[in-house]
Amino acid sequence: MSAHPDTAVAHMPFADLQALLQRIFVKHGTSEAVARALAFNCASAQRDGAHSHGVFRIPGYVSTLASGWVDGKAVPEVEDVASGYVRVDAKGGFAQPALAAARGLLVEKVRSAGIAVLAIHNSHHFAALWPDVEPFADEGLVALSVVNSMTCVVPHGARKPLFGTNPIAFAAPCAGSDPIVFDMATSAIAHGDVQIAARKGQMLPEGMGVDSQGQPTCDPQKILEGGALLPFGGHKGSALSMMVELLAAALTGGNFSFEFDWSQHPGAKTPWTGQLLIVIDPSRSQGNHFAERSHELVRQMQAVGLTRMPGERRYREREQSAKVGVTLTVSELEQLQVLTQS
């Protein structure tokens, strides 16, 4: 008996998956430039085992584009604000193309001033955040990014949701190894992981969310149907989530997680918010020694018993994908193929 398509797996070279996703995005209303940026992000997440931000997201992108909520052909407007500051109006489009449009100027300013800020507003971000920062670490730079999302998290001590999952991503070079990279939601669990658990009929650990009555629940369906997520670490995660709202929305000129209304766009999934990136050239204070200092920190962490560094699983998955291809279920591949035609 053959395996069920939801569990049977297929493998595809990364470049082929990226090209397939790019065709889907163009088919459903994006420009080639936007399609390249989004396809790279989603294919990278799938390649690295971050399935809640990989091809799982594609139907959400398609329905959002069909709803008219986002402009898939928007051309970002880059503004040179100051010696260490770049501002981008994404024009109601996605954040990744806005970052791509401003990246050259941003790196130029970082190399000149030692540090620079990129503020993106009027943008939609619906994907993994680490692909935004890891390339900077590959160039020897340190990068920190925050983005807010749609209201789905109850602040610690409150009764109703207000914040988004509000992730923070960080990347730094490390001598003799891959960069140190982490990407974490300030909610107890990523919203996409809740959706995947609900689809599989799996229960969540305690402390992830509440139901529509504000009562703790481990049922992902109850969280999705009128419930909400909780911040990680109680008041500490809640404070970080508030910080993300201030940096990604108030500072950039974007919307807070509670400020946009997509009720007139059925099928819309992408939050219309903002993103902030801070990029630092460590050579200005440490010469060429920062990566070695990073390596020493990692070595000491391992010496005290740490067996897995943040982001290490992604690198292992990436190495495996390079050998056998990116893993998808047969049903996911079939769905992607349908979307190239519909």
C-alpha cells in the first residue's frame, strides 16, 4: 500500500523549488522582482526545516493577493534620510522586496558610519525573519530585525489579544563556522505552528494559548477560533513584544498590530505593519576580532554542556537538503503544481 500523500515525501532541488514558487507568485499577481524575493524566503524556510514558514504559507499568499489586500507589483520607494538611516515606503507591498531595494544603500551606510538603521513601513511580512538577517552576517556584519504582525497575543496580565507574534531575528558572524542566527516569536509559539498542529489534530503543550473565554487551552483549534496566543516567559516576553510594536510600527511609521482593518478583504492573511533592521559593522570596535570572539563564546557554551546552538538545526537541515533535495510532502507538491495552473 502506498503512503498517504500527507505523509509521503518528495524531494526537490532548492533551485527548482524556488523557481516553482516564483512561477506561482507571478501567476497570482506579483512582479518578477517581488516573486524572486518571496520565493527565496519560502524556499529557504522549507529547505531549512522551518515548515511553518515554507510552502505551508503559499496558499495564504495566493489568497491575500486574490483579495486585493496587498499590491504584488508595488515598487518600493527608498529614501536616504541621514548618514545612518534609510527609510522605505513599501507602497502597500511586501517587506522583502523593500529590503532588497534598500540593501545596497544600507550596507554602504553601515560600512561608512559603522551602524545604520533601515525602517520599512506600509509593508506586509508573512514569512520567516531570519533570511532577512543571515546574509548580513555572511558579510561580517551584525544584524537585528523586528517586525510586528496582526493582533493574536494577549499581553501578560491582560484579558484580550492586542500584540502580534512580533518576532525578533539576530545574526552575527562566527569564525570557523556558520553565522550565529536566531529567529524567535515573542509569543509562546508561532502562529503558523498552531495552524499546523490544528491541521494534524495535535494538541499543544500547556501555556501556549487561551480559548475564546480567556481560559487556558492546549487545543490549537480553540486558539484559532476566537482564542489567542500567550507571550513567552510571561511579563518578560510581553515586554519584548511591546518593544517590537514600538520599533517596528511606531518608529517606522507602520501600523501597530491592532491598527489595520482587513475585514473588507476576505482571504487576506498578511499583516500590514512595519519592520526595522539595525545593522552594525563590528570591525569599527573590534577590528577583525569579533568573529573570533563569537567563536570563543560558542566554545564556552559548548564546554558547559550546551549541545545545540540556536539555529543549528536549520543548518543541519540545509546540509541534508543540499544532498537529497528539499523535503515536501506529496500533497504539498501536488498543491503547488495546481497553483501554477489555477
